[in-house]
Amino acid sequence: MKAVVINSYGAPKVLQCTDIDRPKIAADQLLVKVSASSVNPVDWKIRRGDLQLLSGFNFPKVLGSDLSGVVVEVGRFVKKFQPGDEVYTLVNPLKGGAYAEYVAVPEANAALKPQNLTHAQAAAVPIAGLTAFQSLMDLGQLRPGQKVLINGASGGVGTFALQIAKAFSAQVTGVCSAKNARLVEGLGSDRVIDYAEVDFTSETQKYDLIFDAVGMRSFSACEKVLEPQGRYISTLPSFENIAPNLASLFFSGKKAKLVMAIATPRDLKIGR
């Protein structure tokens, strides 16, 4: 089968389209013929070598995590799917595999594709949508009426997060560039901050939940504008954020959390 692989970390030129063996599925997996995939920041960060301590040095690597496609084969223990089903999901970005004609997917991580979405549309949802949803609902424990700040509100994850927060009746402040202010306003943000003009961490306004969807502001920078029981969630597993995340496990008060989206049928089915 055709796949886009890398044989070393580096610039975009390390990406190569080549022939590799079709994956063999385990008893609890589906073999999915990929109709569409998408590119997320984690993909180019892996390709560039930014996460090599996590992604390792075994080459060649097939990148890509988001996918939408059609089931062509099921393992003998699979109960919920059959060949011909249209599904969407994500695979572990560190292992990759979605930039290929076929990919093996655990049954436990797959869901039927929403009928009102094309494969291309569905493939743009899993990482961004699940990161936003699981950050706000699972880690942030979002409740109606809370004050929420989303840093990077005009990005892929941020636009999902903004709409989810508004759907749960939160008071949302969106941080973005001036050129994207109208987009963020249109998605329902109660207030928009141009990060080039205003540093939200220096204001007096405090928030119940700060979601750094672009991993640009540390917990230590945001802590002073969190309510006493406020929560900070980041998409970036930096050393600056890992230490407060561990401390949050043992101490009450303000919490720091790191998100790693997981494909679960419960969350993927929300879009159906």
C-alpha cells in the first residue's frame, strides 16, 4: 500500500510517498481503508523531531493520527463493526499510521462517522474536537456560568473549545490575534482579547478555568488570574507545566492539568 513516511527527523522534505506492507490486524482491531486524514501540529512537531524523546528513533515512521474511512476487515473478537461501515477516529500520534491507504484501529477507539459529515470533514474533528471537549469537561469540570478563558481561541482546538464552553452557558473570553477577532466574536465569545495589545495575565479579571489551547502560557504565568479553586489546562507537556501538574495531585486549590486526547466512542458519538 502507499504511505507517507519519514526515514529521519527534519524539514518537510523528509516526507516520502512509498510502498509499505498493509498492516495486519489483531483480534480486537478493524482494518480501515483511509478516505481522509488531516494534519495537526503534533504531526509536524513529530516530523521535525521536537518530540523525539517520546516518538523514538525507529524508522521508517508513518505519521498521522486523525482519520475517516471504511472498514474492510474486522478481527474475530470485534462485535460492533462490520466491513462497509464508515468510521472515524484517531490513532496514537506518537505511533502514527494515518498517512497511509490502510490503518489498523482498535475497536474500542472507533465510532461510526456522522452521516452529515463528509470523510474530509470528519477527519478534521478527532484530535481538535476531543482535545477541546476532554479539556473542558473531563479535566476542567466545566459548569454553567463559570468564567472561562481560551488562549488560542481562533485555532482548531480553540474554536471547538469556545463553542463547547458557550453550549454549556459559560462566560467566555477568547484570546487571539486582531485579524481573527471577528471569527471569535462570531462563535459567541463574550469578550475578545488581542494578545498583541493586552496580556490577560496582568489584568485583575480572574477565571474559573483557563484553557491554553496553543501551549503558549505556563501555569505559573496564569496562576495569579485563576480563582482559588480554578483550573488551568494546557496542550503542551513542557517541564514548566509537568511539575505543577504533579503537584496538583497532592494539593488542593488551583489545579494544573495536561491534556492528551483519547479516542473514545462516548465522546466521538456526541457528534452523531
